[in-house]
Amino acid sequence: MKLYKALIALQFVLVPSLAISNPSFQKFSEYRIPASIVERVVIGSFEVEDPVPLEIYLKAHNEPLVIETDGFAEECKDKIERAMGSDPENALGSETIQITVYETAQTLNGVLITECVRIFQ
């Protein structure tokens, strides 16, 4: 009988905590940027515990595209720079950078670059 009462009491502790930790809404944003229109890419300034701004300056635009993230900004910047420096006359054609941002991530600021890839066309 004591075990039965303990299991009933445990149910009221575990069930609500499981429901809270399971997000029901996830939001992703995806950016596809041709490498040929990227002028430069920089890591913007940020304070401790703030998301890191990845600033992508595009040709013929005055303001940069700013993507905030809690991680992987430096890796993404490197991939974009490699795509910019590649030979535009290569046999595969031009490259496109695809960046996916998880905007409801369970990180400090809730934003995280989950994918940053070079697509050869």
C-alpha cells in the first residue's frame, strides 16, 4: 500500500515536469544566399551572454543581413568566406550558402545556427 501511495505522489511530480520540458512549437528560418552577391561577412560586437551577430554584407544593399546565434557563428563565417573565395568560373557553377537558424532553441538566448552549408550548383 505504501508503494502504491508513493507511485501516486510521484505521478504528480513527474508528469508536469515532462510536459514543461517538451516544446510544442519550433521555429526555423532558412536563408539561401548566392556567394556571388556576398560582399563581406563579419562577427559583430556583442556582450557576454548576448547572442553573437553574424553580419553578412550583400552587394547593392546598404544594411547587412544580421543573424544572431548562440553558437557556430565562427564556423559559418569561415564557410561563407571559403565560398566567396572560390573560383566563380568552376565547372560546377556558382555556390549558394544555406543557413538554418533554430529560433526557439533551448539555449541561453533561444537562437542557434543549426546548419551552414555550401551548395554547389
